[in-house]
Amino acid sequence: MRRVAVLGTGHSNYMFRSEKPSTELMSETAMEAIIDSGLMPGDIQAFLMGNAWGAFEEGQSTLQSYVANEIGCYNIPATRLEGACSSGTMAVREGFIWVASGFYDIVLVGGVERATALPTPLATRVFVTCADSLYEWPTGFVYPASFGMLAHLYCRTYNIPLSKLEGIMACVSVQSHEYALLNPKAQIHKKLTKEDVLNSPMVATPLRLHNCCPFTDGSAAIVLASEEFAKKLDKRPVYIAGVGQASSGRISSQSAYYPRIRSREVSSRQAYRMAGITPEDIDLCELHDCFSIASLIAAEGLGFFEYGTAGDAWEKGNTRIGGKIPINISGGLKAKGHPVGATGVGQVVEVTQQLRGELMEQGRQVEGARYGMTDTMGADGVVTNIILTTEK
Amino acid sequence: MRRVAVLGTGHSNYMFRSEKPSTELMSETAMEAIIDSGLMPGDIQAFLMGNAWGAFEEGQSTLQSYVANEIGCYNIPATRLEGACSSGTMAVREGFIWVASGFYDIVLVGGVERATALPTPLATRVFVTCADSLYEWPTGFVYPASFGMLAHLYCRTYNIPLSKLEGIMACVSVQSHEYALLNPKAQIHKKLTKEDVLNSPMVATPLRLHNCCPFTDGSAAIVLASEEFAKKLDKRPVYIAGVGQASSGRISSQSAYYPRIRSREVSSRQAYRMAGITPEDIDLCELHDCFSIASLIAAEGLGFFEYGTAGDAWEKGNTRIGGKIPINISGGLKAKGHPVGATGVGQVVEVTQQLRGELMEQGRQVEGARYGMTDTMGADGVVTNIILTTEK
């Protein structure tokens, strides 16, 4: 296995109602990543793309072929991967395998979604196609319902009063919105107070509007290359240190493990093992905060905190820059946004820029970071992908 | 790169209106392939699955995770690939990379589609999401229209009278239906005469009903393993000798090349180069005959015949068992059926069984075959995947 470097990055503004179709959204950030790498489209040997519901959003499947052609990467292999909200990170992991194996030297990885091309109620229906359609969706398990259930289960399992959890979850949202204010690409630029969160409309008890991430349009891209190639080209190589992917079945098959997410715990251990590190080595993490409760569950499942204690970290500022483990300094899914197929690629872009020290001007640089982690979960935990990145 | 073997295979009946949901359809053939390999579900390290439109057909995306759990392959990486009609073969190629690279030793690859869960007019609309949605679909380019256009272009390019081409295309359909009669898994068991084809209803000039493949439900699966592992287990190893994948853009970007399909010609040359062989070495081929004209274009693009001459081969029986190059001895997409996400995996199953000499009883064994080829094209040529298999 060869070492794999992340070269250039591309990242669109995350937004509500993009005026551009996904082909253009994806092509623009793909070109941004290629140019940022100091390459030309003809240098790209293959393209991997995460996209969940292009067929619903725009009547467009197989988008990857059209994008490859659009950006002048003629006739290269172009593959679309779908793993619900984890689709983008799934594509990054695949790109890692393609390059690490020596199958290709230079691979473009992208992700795109235009979720707000759908009217919001329809988007809710389309999103939940990733949950079990036979037994669970018909009973009303859209995601706010599932994660609301996880929040109640979290309280019960760790003996935390619901009112306390509501306060903690408000802190999670407040922090994400605060950092998103410093991220020019974020979808939501709006300072929140704890009271704003606690007074926002109830969506699915105990989750309120400001405990839920928005629907988002956007795209992101990275170029992956072999270490040998990267060293010729780039003065600030960032490497993939480990990857992990795992699946789970429908909610009913996970019930004995909930509120912990088994696919996350399996995949993150794979990634730590591959990198030869432990959670203590991680200097910043972008994790899957589709709902505020998901942040707590993720931070514990990744090994940063004891189970049932992540709330303290948010309340005490230990998840901020300068804290024990800076989490979602991009604004996270909650405030940066969640353009499903793009989300994981955008997380890797964020971590790469952090490891390169490129975010000083934005006022949200995690200084001296050596290891970054991304965690992207699909549906009710049916898939999780983990990418560990290092500047070493 | 390690050599990769195809171990066991699984193949459902191809059918109209499956009573089973895709999860079950896929799980059954996945288990069939695992058992045929002499393995247990716990031996499977990863799962790749081709599926194009589960979200439309059953409101189910991310099917791969549910299938993995269903068959007892708990928490393994499970990845869905979408490349239109080529999705299944795309998954096979990916499985090849995963095993050849040493990333995994034993990978399950499957494909499933339940296209006839949709009413036929809606299926036509859903299928064409893989064609360009911005400029071409709105002008009426559903697939019968595109391939009708290719037929006219074929006549013009190679100076063949349309009436002659209609006769040739009828021969193509007649042969496929004849062999499908010998294939118990085929969707259509109905002998056709040339007259039946020529008198069937016109769909899109010059393509008549019996020049078009049906909508199909079905699934197929194979287990891939490293050579080292395969040798311990299997007395009849069949190996993947080469793979290829290429993309193209929308029809308008391919017009200077049509009726030839550039993605096919690029991907098949990759596969031949990897295997170190030429078209003359191929002993049988399963190719993408979504419409009869597509058979001719494919057989020429793969290098079996000079451009504009493939029709002679079908008319003279050179594409039959005992002929120069036996083609679609399964019945092909036309009569065996075309369950999109499963199609390419089903082709590999067919070729594997041929190379193992397992089809003698069915009366359609290509004796002494050493190299088999599968060709699976997506949409209007926007993607093609090629798998070369050998018993050597």
C-alpha cells in the first residue's frame, strides 16, 4: 500500500436553492481542486463522486459521467457511490483505495447535492429513502423522529434529565453557529443564543428547529495522489493516515446497541488501527451533527469522551479551539450545512485546510494540528465512513 | 497486484413483477454465491452492490447495508455503485480492485433491480434519468429514440439499406430468444421467427417491440477472492484477467463518434491490455444488447468484426455456439432480461459458468472456452464497463 496525499481542494458556498444544476455545481469545485493542485484536467486518471438523490432532485442519475466530460476529463472511469449521508466520504475512501493500491496515481473525488431543488416536505420523504422502507419508514421513522428517539434513549441510558440534555444540545448548536459565522462558505451566518435554541419550534421531541441541520445545496472536491507524485508537486502535503467503513441494518437490528452507533464504532477503530493512533492523537474533528444529539453520540463513539459525558465538554468549551478536541470548527452540518453527497468531501476539505494552516485569516485556525478526523454517518447509522488525515 | 478469482455464483430467475422486495431478491442470490463458494457469511469482508433506482422502485436507497445485515455479514463495509445499466459491472470492477490491491481477501459483489415495481410508463421516465436531464431528455431522447437514431446513423455511416438492417436486427433477436429457451433463469421463454420480429409493433423507427429488451426484476451475485485463498477452496478457479471502465458525456458530445461508442472502445482496450490478449483470444462474450442495433455496435466496438459488418456474422450464425465468437448465449438482455443493477453481475455469472463448463446440461455450453468477456454499457454510452475472465 502506498501513502496517499490530499492535494488541492475545492468547496462551493453551501446554500439554500442553488441557481446552478448539479453538473455545474460539481464541475466548478472539481476544477477548483484541480487548479489548486497545480494540475490540468488531462492529468486526472479517474473520478469518484458521492451523490445521493440526483435522480429525484433534477431527474439526473449517472451525473459523474457528465461532470467528467464537462471538465475535460474525457473518457476516464467515473463512478458514483451512494451511502446515504455518508456518500461523499465513501467516495474519498474509495479514492484512497484506488491510489494506495497503485491502480491510479491521481484521482479526483467529489460530492454534490442539490437537496433544496425539492420542496421541503418532498425532500424529507426523499431523504428517508435511506432508512428502511419496508418496516420502519411506514411507521413514521423520518430522521427527526429517529434522532428524537435516540435523545430520549441517551437520557435513559446515561441517567441524564431531559431538561439537562436540552440545555446541552443548545450549547452544541450555539457553538456551531458561532464558528459558522467565521466560515465564508457556510450556509447559515446567524449568531444563536441558548435561549434562541430553547425557544425555537419543536420538531420531534426533544429536538427543536435549532437542533436540526438544514437542507443544503453544495459541492466539494479533492485531488488524491500517490506520495511520490505529491512530493513533486506540493509543498504542503497532507496524507490520509487511515480510513474505515462499516454498515448496520435497520433500527430494530441496532436497538440493543443504541444510542451508540455500531457502524461508527467499528469504522473508527479500523481507521485508528490503520493509522496506528488513538483518539488522544486527534487534534480536530469534523463529525456528523445532523441533529445536536448526534454530536454527543459521535464524540463519544469516536472515543473522545466517556459515554454519557460529551455534554460536559460542549458546556465547558472543550470542543472549541483551544479545548481538548476542537469539533466542527467549520460550523458543522448544523450551520455550515449538509449537502448530503458533498458533506463528507467538504469535511475532508475543512480538515485538510486546517492541517495546512490555511484558516488563520478566517480566525478559526486550529494551530499546530497534526491529525484530523472526519466522521460521516448515513441514515440511522446504517453506514459510517471515517477518514483520518495527517500533515506528518 | 494480486490475481483475483471468481468463486461461487448466485443468479435469480429474471422475471416480470417479482413478489419479493429487492432486499430479499439480493439476499437470496448473495447467500447462493456464498454457499456455492463453500464459505460462510462471516467470511465475507466487504460487499459491493450495483443498483440504479431502488429509491424510485421501492423507496429504498442504501439497500446494500440492509442486505449485508440480512445475510449475516454484520458491520462490513457495504457500498452501492451507480453507473446506469453498467452499475453491476462497475461493482465487479470495484471488487476486483479491492481484492487485487490486497485491501481485502474475500469480497461479495451483487446487483439487484426491481424495475417492474414501477408502472411501465414511469419506468421509462426513471430509466432515462441516466441520460442527460438538462438538454436531451426534454427533447424526447428516451432510449428507444436514441438507439433508433443510432440505427439510422449506422445505416448511413456504413451504407446499409434500412430494410437490410431490419432483417439483420431480426436475426439478432431470433438468436437471443432461441438461446434463452435453453436458459432456465431467462425472463422470456418464447421462440421468435424473423417474421415475428418484423411484424411486431414499431417502438421508435426502425426499432420494433422485438428489437427492445424488456423491463426486468432480478439479482445476481459472485464472490471474489485472492488467488491464494481461491486455490485453497476451489477446484475450478476462474480468474479476472482484465477490467476496463470509461465514461463519455451527453449525446451531443459524442456525435462525431456515433454510431461507435467511445466509452466501450476505451474501456475494452484497457481490459485487453491488462489481460495481454486481443479480441481473437475471446471465446465467448456477453454484450449489452438493450436494443438489437446495440448488439451490432457492441460486437464491432469490442473488436470482433470490422465496422459495419457485424450483421453478416449474426445472419451466418457466426455468433452462435460453434461460430467465430459465441455472443449472448444466455439469451442476452433481449431475452434473458435486463434487471439493470444486476445485469452486469449476471453476465459475469454466465461467463464464469461457461468457463467452468457447467452449462452442458442446459444444452448451451461453449466447449473449451478459455477467455470470456462481458460488456455492459450505461445510458447512451455515457459509461461502459468490461470484465475479462479466464479459466487459465
